[in-house]
Amino acid sequence: MEIKFNLLDECFTSAETARKMKKFSCIGEMADHIFFQYKDKIALIDDGKEYTYADLEKKVGAIRNALKENGIRVGDKVGVFYPNSADFVAAAMAVTSYGAVAVALPYHLDEKTLYGCTLKFQISALIYDSVSEEKTALAYKLNANLKKILSNEIKEGFASSNRVEPNAPCAIVFTAGTTGQSKGALLSNKAILEGTMNGCMGFKDKNVFDQRYFLVLPLTHIFGYVRNMMTALYTGSSMYICRDTKNMFREIPVYNPTIMIMVPALAEMALGLTKIMGAKILGNSLKHIVAGAAVVAPHLAKEYGKLGVTLLAGYGLTESANLVSGNPDTLDNPTSVGFLYPNQQIKVVDGELWIKGDNILTEYYNDPEENAKAFEDGYFKTGDLVKFDENGYMYIVGRIKDIIVLSSGENIAPEELESKFRELECVRDCLIYKGTNDNGAEALIFEMTPRMDVIKELGIEDVGAYCTQKVNEVNNTLLNYQKISKIIIRTEDFERTPSMKIKRPKNVL
């Protein structure tokens, strides 16, 4: 099955935004444009210091000069090793606008893993702050060719950006991919730029230029790197960098963002706090929350709508330089991930979404076995099972690797079942997996965390009995082989991955 419709161009981008969007051939060209066009605007606020776009250009130019003085060539790999900070933003922009490849190294890596990354990704230099010297020591001890660029020792100087071909490599971002094993997705200049422009879409009646972003997601995650950092810079917006998530709800009202990029778990946490402390914790200017990287529960759009905030859901992958689709109408279609973005070709093969386009990764770097599994006929095989309705809305049914195979031979896509239960007002989050019931027989197990704020408003005293009743009402509508046999109501949140997805038990196909 090949899908040819694409409604995005007609209904998804405001005329004002479309007029301002400019296509660039490489990051160097984009950098020169934004630094000139927005030079007097605030680009970043970090650790109490404001940086205009002119200040950021000066910082970026000095780093490019340091790359040049250290013999870094266009196309070389340079590890960027910082926590969320102005230093990360400047280093990533400097490396990529220079024409080298920024390897976004998660800051939680230990010294052995960091050393291994310098070998696997053939990193020529690391750029970091002296605070990280201890973590980098092993890499320099064992890799004699690795060059050191300490940001706090960079001298004044300025090197211009370089122009490279659109297909030239730009960044390597870590991903678990379709198999769950961590890999490095190599993204070209055109892929990063396509993903950056896609971040401007989904606001059909709004201008997305000159906004205020609050950055809390890791910049080494594709959602933070492209949708938060790159799209903010592309649109001449400002970013407030929250260095510690523990402080985010104290800092949001001070900065007053207009847009926030969140994973659903953070959006849920913020919503819960508004019930206790009032909407003031979101500031008085927030208009949009863009949620992704995990399943977005239907109630989030409804509850944020009551606060005057539009929550927009979408679907994307590290391998697609972030967003593939977006939903501008989450209130009317809360379970959909929306319409496909332009400049993509897709196929649906046995339910699996295959994509090719400018936004798709070049390869998993230095990983031929994974590349052989991931590509076919020029398409990237996402591993995600999807369906479309008659209006072109896309729905994620599940992941191939998560399919549950019952002893009866029936296949269950747990995400598809979970979406039915997430529509219950009492369910905050949930998980379905194969286990055994109280009699030791094979069974589908359902675990959930309840929405205590809703249950409290309803005056329910027996939370367990109420949630069980509601879950069973949905359970009774399912086919026999889909029915839940055991319900577990959790008092604590699920164990989660670094990107805040629920850790799902592995099911053998």
C-alpha cells in the first residue's frame, strides 16, 4: 500500500509563517542568515546571562576559529560534550556551520562509554568545558589522535562559516532505532534543515517566528536538538535554558514562554501542578505545548485547552530528523498523530510505515548490519505500525518489536489496546504486557496509574474499585483474545527511559 495524500500544505501552515520561511542549503548558510537578520534579538538566556544573536555569533565564530587552528577539516567528526547550556548551543552551531559533523554526546555517558564513542564514531576532537576533564581523561589516554578543545580556553578570534553540499553529513544523534540497541543516526545538512522547517508547521493560524521557548529537554535528544534548539534559532526566537528540571516550575513563570516542547510525562506533571498551584506556574503567556517522543494521552489536549493552551501532538523519529507528522486538531482528534509533513514519500507494508525523503538519516554510522535491516528499496523501515482514516489522519497502532504473540497464535499490538484505555478519564498512563494470572495461566496484564485529581473531584473514595470498574467497561468491548485478565493499579509512576517513555517488558515474537 502506498500513501500519496498530503493535506499539510493546504491546512497546516499560516500564511504569515509561510512567507517568513526560507530554505537553506546547509547549516552555514542558515547561521549567517539568522546572525545577520536577528542580531539585536535575544537568542539565549542561560545561567542568568542573556546572549543576543550577535553575542552568539561571536561565540560561534571563536569556536570555528579554534576548530580551524586545531586542524579540523570539513567533514571531520567533533564530539560536543556539555549539559544543556549556551556552550552546547554555540558548539553545535559552530561545528555544523563550519562543515564538520557534530556528534551530540549525552552528558550522562561514563568515561568508558565516552572513549568507546570516540572510536566508533571516528571522532577527531572533543569540545567541552574543563569541568568534564575527569570524564574525558580515559579517551585522551587511550586515543592519541584525539584533539582537545576546551571552551573556557578558547581565545578571541573569528572564523567564517563554510558552505557544504545539502547531502553533506551534519550531525550524529543517538537513537535506540527499531531494535532497541543504541546507535548513531547520521543526519545530513538537508535532513536537519528539513526537520527544522517542519517545526514551523502545525500552527495553522499562528505565526511561529519571534517566540519565547523554554528548553528543558536534553539537547542530545532529537526532539530537543531539532524541534527546540534549531527551530527556535531558525525563527529568530529566544530560548531560556533550564539547567535543572527540579527548578523548571519556578523558572517558567519568571521567563513567561510562549511555546514549550515537552514529552508527555512532563506535560502531565505540569498539568498536575496547575491543579494544586493554579495556572500561574505556566506563566501568563504560554499559548502552545508541542508534545511528542511518547504517546500523548487524549485528556492532555482537553485539560490544557481549559487553561487556554493548545497542546499539539505529533510523531517523529531520530532517524527522520524529528517530526514526520503533526496534529493541529488534537481536541477533535486526540488519538491521532496528525497529517504527514511535505517532502516525504511513504509506504505502508504489512502495516509498517516506510519513509524516504530529505529528512531521513543517511545511515546508522559505522553500523552496516543495522543499515541492512533498516532500509529497503530506498525507504527507511520505521518499525512503527500505522493506520490512516479517510481524512488523512495517521494513527500509531504499535511497534513491531512490541507485538505480543499469544499461545493461541493471536498477535496483540499493546499500544493499540492501551490507547482505548487512555481515553478513560481516570487513567493517567498505562501498560499492557503478557504475563500470568493468579492461576498461573497466560494472561494479558494491565497496569495503570490513576488520575487522582479527577478521582478526587468526583468524590470517589475507593480508587481501586472505581478504576477497576471503568477498565472492565472498556475490557467488555474487546474481542476475547484481547481481554485483560489482571488489573494492577500503581501508586508510583512507571520506570522510564531517559526520553521519558515507559520501559516496556520485552515480548518474544
